[in-house]
Amino acid sequence: MAGRSKVAQEAFDIAEPIVKELGFDLVDCEYKKEGQYYFLRIFIDKRGGISIEDCEAVSRKVDEALEGKLHADPDYFEVSSPGATRPFSSLADYVRHQGEEIEVSLFAPIDGAKHLEGIIEEANEEELVLLIGEKKLSLPWNQVSKANRTIRL
């Protein structure tokens, strides 16, 4: 992912196979200074969401693997869910949430609409296929500006 610091990328590369082996997707990693402390955070996800127990299991395994391997020594290491409302950032996000409803913003309107809600029917390298009511709509990725899970309370 563009914009990841060197330390965050090192941590991502070390953590990714471990996270996969535990049955999760590694969504992102960040290394940042907050106040006087440095935080290393990894964000994991899976279909159905992440529990505290999931974070604890990943934290134990990844923390062991990171020990002495980074070019920095963070003050704190955290494992977290990326959050239900964060925008999708990769094809894996769409695939993980296939069958779920999402909100999509478009760069240009289709039939007068720049915002759509539909169920992810399919997501592949070429396109996103949404089921909107009874109609399937295929969207090439260059038309999709942003997408998030639909949260209904």
C-alpha cells in the first residue's frame, strides 16, 4: 500500500504470513508517533468481523515474530480491526464482503446517480458487480471512487 513507512512495511511483510496462517487478512500496518510514544499497529479483518480474542491471538504470534527484526523499537504494539465504516482499499476487501451490502460513490453518474447501494455479487481484477434490487450492474474499477459497507442500525 502506498504511503506505508519503512518500519510499517517491514512489520507488514513479517506479519502477513502469520496473520494468513491464523485465518485472517492483514489489511494494513502503520508506525506513527503519538505524543512522545511510537505505536506500531496492524489491522486485521475476516468475514464476519474481528473479536478481541482474534486480536489477542494475532498479537501474541506477531509480537514474537517481530522481536528484534524491525529497524525501530516501537513503544507500543497493537492489533486492531480496521473498523466497520472504513473505506475499502483493495480487491480483497470486496471479496471478503461478497454477499454484503455496500455504498458506492462513482466518479461520474450512471443514470443520474453518483451514489449507489447494492450487494456485492462479484469482485475481480476487472470489475465490481453489484446486485441492486433485481438488476446486476457491472462497474469497471475506474468508475468507482469510494466504497464502504452499509451499516444499518
